[in-house]
Amino acid sequence: MTAILKKELGSFFTSAVGYVVLAVYYFFAGLFFYYYCFRMDSKDMATVFSNMFMITVLVIPIITMKSLSEEKKQKTDQALLTSPLGLGEIVIGKFLGALVMFLCCMAIYVLFAFTLSFYSAPDWSVFIGNLLGTILLGATMIAINIFISSLTESMIISAIVGVCAGLVIFFIDSIAALVSVTWISTAISSLSFVGHYQNFTTGILSVSDMVFFLSVIALFNFLTLRVLEKRRWS
């Protein structure tokens, strides 16, 4: 698993992908931080995190687009699947590699918080809640997008489908509102990533919200495992 993790991290910085992701993420995070905290003279970073929700959803497919699709395209997946590594180690290694890359993006928030502390004391409970919520959101999107990557050998298709999935997730509350049947609308709303994420933005660490994200992560990592298992036996 460690070998897979190192390989994944190396692939981000031996190509332009890692630098593009960091540049895009830092640009928008910096833009929102400057506007909401400096221009608006506020110590509350919750608005910065909330506005980065969509950016996170759009950046994750770029991080994960070649996780497994590139392996399949270059036929290196055959060597990977027949290696002594267990399929679970491969999936977790890929997942952790992408997650560490995302955490590198998240590091900018810590810098923002310390910068803000020189001017006024930030609400650290709200900051930690937002940070944890964004990490869980990112990890969940990574698991979903690695699963998507496992289904195709095209990085472009993987990225496009990942972005589409992200947009559906972002607008799921609006979709639920369009459904006239109450119980169906309620069921769709219960799957709202935004709804489960919003509690974190106020500094509330809800066990049910954490369980939701962790369950989705476990589900899609399991589905990726099943895809690789099927490929190995075929």
C-alpha cells in the first residue's frame, strides 16, 4: 500500500496535474479569503469554506481522473492486479494518494487562519469544524471519483463524468424540491451532501453527518474493489 501511495503522490508532481490543482485551488481560496475576510472586515472563515464547496467538487475529478483509468489505458493495471498486493491495498493506496494531494490544497486554510489571528482572534471551533467538514467532503468525492475512474480507460471521460456527478451532488437539494411526492423528496434530501456539510460550517461536529460521509467513502471504495476484482478474474 505504501508503494502505491508513493507512486500516486509522485505522479502528481512529475506531471502538471498537481501544480494545476494547487494553483486553481489556492487562487479561488485566496480570492474568497481576501474578499470575505479583508474586504468585508470579518474574522469568520465559514463563508470562505462554503464558497469553496463547488470548487472542491470540481477540482477532485482532476485529482482522481487518472487514478485507475490511466493504468487501464497503458495496460499497467495487469501488472498491478497480478502483483502480491491485495486489491484492498491497491484501492486504499490510490485513495490515500489522492487524499494527501487534497490535504496539500487544504493546507492553505491553516495559513489563512494564522494570518487572520494577527488581526483578530478567529473562532477556532468554527474553523476546525469547517476544516473537518471539507476534508470529509473531499475524501467522499475522492472515493466516488476513483470508482468512476475504475470504469473507464479515458481520463477525459473520467473527469467529465466526475464533474457531472459533482454537479448532481451540489444541486441535489434543488432536485429534491422539484419532486412532488413527499417521501421521495425526503429520501433524496437525506442524501444531500450540502445538508450534511452545513452543520460543520457552524462548528457543530455531528456524529450522524460524519457517519454519512464515512459510509459513502466505505461504499465507493468497496465498489471500486469489486470492479478491480472482476477485472482480475477476467
